[in-house]
Amino acid sequence: MFQNCDGITRRSCLQFGMGAALGAGLSDLMKLKVEASTSPSHPSARAKSCILIWLDGGPTHYETFDPKPDAPQEIRGEFYPIATKTPGVHFSEHLKRLASISDKIAVIRSIKHNQGNHGAGNHYMMTGAPPRIPVGCGAFVSFHPSLGAMTANERGHQNGLPAYFSMPSMTRSGGPSFLGAQYAPFVVPGDPNSSSFRVRDVALPKGLEQKRFDSRKEMRAALDQLPRFRDKASGDPVMVIDQYYQQSYDLIASPKAQKAFQVQAEDDKVRDQYGRNSFGQRALLARRLVEAGVPFITLNEAGWDHHGNLFPALKKRLPTFENTIATLIEDLDERGMLDETLVVVLGEFGRTPKINKGGGRDHWSNAMSVMMAGAGTPGGTVVGATDRQGYSAVERVLSPENFASTVYLKLGINPGKIIYTPQGRPAHLVSDHTPISELMG
């Protein structure tokens, strides 16, 4: 089981995520208002869906997309740079598949911020907003809606499926904050690589026949006609709970929802290409969810907090991991879906320049790399640069706000929107809603 330096495991993420989703006062959720500013949506908006691959713990930029072969040994590390399909651009040696399709992807090398611990860094990159108060490394904080929750709020669900999924758990700050629990992600904690994989809430419980199920639904509808439940102005929490019941009914009744989760129905060759492992099959499931009309899917992949044993760990993990990402991009492209699907790969920060005594790198928010593909993102693009030794972003320096604004605009959501808390307090969706122009296509 992967865990970070703060000892947070995947199981803890799921448990805390459920609590965060229900943290807002249910009686206030119905009062939420979202208003648009006068700025129009960007004309380049074209993504119907986003698959965000979150490398929890903070992946190293040196051993992935920003190698530094001319730096001293204690900085450049053990891996060598390799040429990509893009002239003059090099990746680390264990990203061979991604290097071979660099004409389909873009890399941002110059995002930096000042939140150097897991809790704060996660919040900043997942929401586009820095935490309001100092938070600890192990904190699960939700001061602002996440990218996925806001997309769910804007898009709504279709085909009986929730608008926002997270697998196998929710990220620390992947929740809806004051948008309300109905915009929390639908978490799929199971392993699609297992022959016993089954998703909760997409089939009738054993022993419950359709006739009895319909009868229970009708009884609930009759109860809802009582004056207490009809009075929406009362802010009764039942009004919000009803939304969960309706989503469950939709899931069970929708053939498209049933079909989307049937990873076992995929051709064996396709499943092999994605990789017969948990991450590979989750990525394949994400593609199926995109096909079914889900607008936002997060793959929360733990185990990137390499304070020690960095090089043996990455030698083992990177080849299969990057193979899955490359396969996902090529599969989307071959199916004619890449132009309308945004794929993003990132974590909360980069890693320290100097290799520590344990053979690892520590937290470093002065420089990080983010990969992006699809939805009109110009392939073969590298945005910005770090200095010769990778200490800091020095060219085209960008912020998490710029990153979040780019994602929102590609999804057709105005990052300049003003959103209101249930108490009527206004907030910018993104305080600096300037996108990364090189990536807008």
C-alpha cells in the first residue's frame, strides 16, 4: 500500500474524503448561487471531458520531463536524458513511450508556488486557490471547490452517471467545499484489474427484485408529498439527501451506466496494452467513462513521495506507468476522442535539486513539471524552463492559477466567474484567470 511521508494511506484518503464531502452544512447547500462575470468563455474551449492523473506525493521533475544532464552528479541523478519525437526536447530515460509520442503532448516546466507540503500543495494545484491558513503536511483541507467539483456543478450528470469520478480514492482537496456534497466525486475504490471487480450502486442488491425496488421508489415519492418535504425554502436536509437517492436510481436504471463499468468486456488486446495492473485498468475505465459522457475523472495514484530509494523505485514503476499514459492518449486519438478529451498528469510539487543521504529527493515547490494532452493542446510544445540545475522556474514562470484557468477554459468554464458561498460571500473561481496561452490551441 503506497503512503506519503506523512503516513497517509489510500484507505485514509477514502475515509477522510467521505468526511470532507459531507462537511458543509446540509441546510445551507440549497442556498448556493453561482454567477458568471462578464468575460466570455475562451473561443478555444473544446473539451467535453477531463482525465486528471494525480501523482500523489509530488513527482520528481528531474527523473521525468525536465532532466538536467549538465548538472553535477549529486543533482542530475542516475538517469540519462533521451531524445523525444520533438526536436531539441529530452525526457528522462524511463519515459520512452511518452518520448515517442511527444508530438501529441505538451509539457509545462515552469509552474512554481510557495506551498511546500502535501496538504497545502495539493489544495493549490487541485483548486487553483492557495489555502487560506497555514496547513500541515498531512492535512485534508477544502477551502475552495476542486476542478472536478466545479466541472460537475457546471456540467451536471447525464446517462445516469455522476459528473465527477475519483479512483481509487478522493484526493486531499478534491472535494466540493461550499458547493455542497452533491458535487463530491463518486469514488470507485475497487481494483478493475481484479476478476471480482464490482462497482457499488450500479445494480440492484441481491434478493431485491425490480418490482419491489419500484414499489419502494413509489413509496418514497409519496412521502415526499408531505408539506415538510415540499417546502424547499425550509432548507430541510432531506432535500439534499433526495438528490443522492435520485442519483442512485439513475445509476441502477441506466444501461449506459451499467455498460461503462464493464471493463471485462474490453478486448483482451486493449486491456493488455493499458497494462494488466490496477492503474492500467483504471485508466481504461476512465476512457470508458468518457465515452459514457462523464465530464471529469480523477485517477488518484499514490506513491510519488520519494524521500529515499528514488532510483530503484522509479526504475521499477515508471516504464509500466508511462506506458499506460501513452496508451490512453493513443487510444483516445485512434477513437477520435482526443480532440474533445483533456488528459493532465501532475502532482502537488517537484523535488529538491540535491539528492539526499537516503538516495531520494525532498519536497520542492520552486519547480515542477505538468503534462497535458488533448482538447486542442498543441503537441510537441514545451512551455517555460527551469535554470540549468533545475532549482527554479526562470522562463515563462507560471502559477497554479494559470494552470487551473487553462483547464477550466478548455472545459468551457469561465475561470473569471464569481461564486458565492451559502452565506453569500463572493469569491473568484480563480483569482488570476489568465490561461497558459501556448496551450489553448
